[in-house]
Amino acid sequence: MLRKALAILLVYVSWISAGAADDLKRMEWNVEGVTREALIYVPATANTTPGPVVFAFHGHGGAMSSAATHFAYHRLWPAAMAVYMQGLNTPGILTDPEGKRSGWQKTFGDQNDRDLKFFDAVLSTLKRDYKVDEKRIYATGHSNGGGFTYLLWAARGDVFAAVAPCAAAAKPEFKPHVKPKPVLHVAGENDPLVRFEWQKRTIDELRKINGCGAGQPWGELCTMYPSKTGTPVVTYIHSGGHKLPADAPAVIVKFFKEQVKP
């Protein structure tokens, strides 16, 4: 009982004492004895008006602070809560096999589902402390964070109105668990890590799952594949490599604003 009380106190003290740029607050959670942390932007209206939430996941070797700087969803959509969670040291498939750098679990059961449990804890806290519009919860991430976004779709799909993985490919074991949902996928044609052909296979599978028709232009470099069930697939295909294009977060916000869970 005392341990639980201390864990709750840790969250509270961390929240009120953290002073960061852009009104980001650092929070901590005790998840099965491990301290986890995130930077969170909370709009002034969050105590009175249900609002959207955007979860954004850094890539392998990244950090919540760099994610907040480079994604900047709190600046692009100040009416939404923005959540930049911090990964733990994780072995990488393509790089860092010894797991000396931060990242996210890759599939069901990996790392004892530590990151799915962390996500559950963060969302539970937000719902407890603020007014969350449960029809407008979104997830996005880059590289390993994009892969985790696909895992969240498979494992916690009912939570989200839409997702936007970037520079990532969904694992085959996710397919039976993925239900139709609006998705925007960002891919570089010259990605040296997550090869474009792998990402294209994922996109093709998503179009089948979502029952999409022929594509039509949706802004620069983007194509929308409409769906009769209201679950479109949008692709942002650029000529670059693994790096996220500078304008991609703004495109993702535009997409999220158009998607509301039925």
C-alpha cells in the first residue's frame, strides 16, 4: 500500500515541479517497478472541455525531448494534448543489437509488453485527470516508433480514431488483429533502413484491410485511397531516405483533424 502511495506521489510531484519550454510537463509512472517518463502538453481547456490527444513516439535511439522538438504537435495543434513518451534501452533489429539505446517493443509479448503497459498507464492518467475526447485519440511515430504505432493499432486499436506511422513496416503477425481504421503512412523511396519495398507491402495490405478504392491527390506528395467504410489510407511518399520530412508533422495533424471515431 505504501509503495503504491509513493508511486502516485512521484507522479504528482514530478508534474508540478517540471518546468520545460512550450509548457511541456515531465511526468513519471511506476510500471511494474520500473520508472517511466513522458513530456506532456496540456491545453488550458483540458479541465473543462473534452479535447483530442496525440501520442508521438520517437525512433530507436531517440528521446522524448527530441521528439517534442522535431514533431512539435503541441505547437501545430495547441487545442490537443500532446504526449511524448520515453522509450527504454531495447535491442534493435536493424541497428543496436545489444540494446544500448532507447526504443520500443516490437511485437506482442516482447519485453514483457512493457511499452503497451506504459501506454495504458499514461492514457489512464490522462482520462483520470483531464477531459479526453475518446473519439479523437491518435498515435504516430517514426521508425521504431512507427513500428510501435502499428503494434498499438493491432493491440489497442479500439482506442484510436486514426494512426500515422512513419518510416516503418507492420509485422505480418499484426494482420489478423488489425481492424479497418484511418491511417496515414509516410515513406521515403530511398530509405536505407526500412526499405521502401517493405513499406509498400504494408501500404498495399492496409488498402486491402480498409477496403480502399483508387487513389486521388491529397496535397503535395500525398495520395488518398478512399474507403466506403470511412477508413481511408493516405500515403506521403517522398524521394528522401529514413529521415522524417520537416513538413510531415503538419500533414499528419491535417489528417488527424479530419478523422473522428464513429
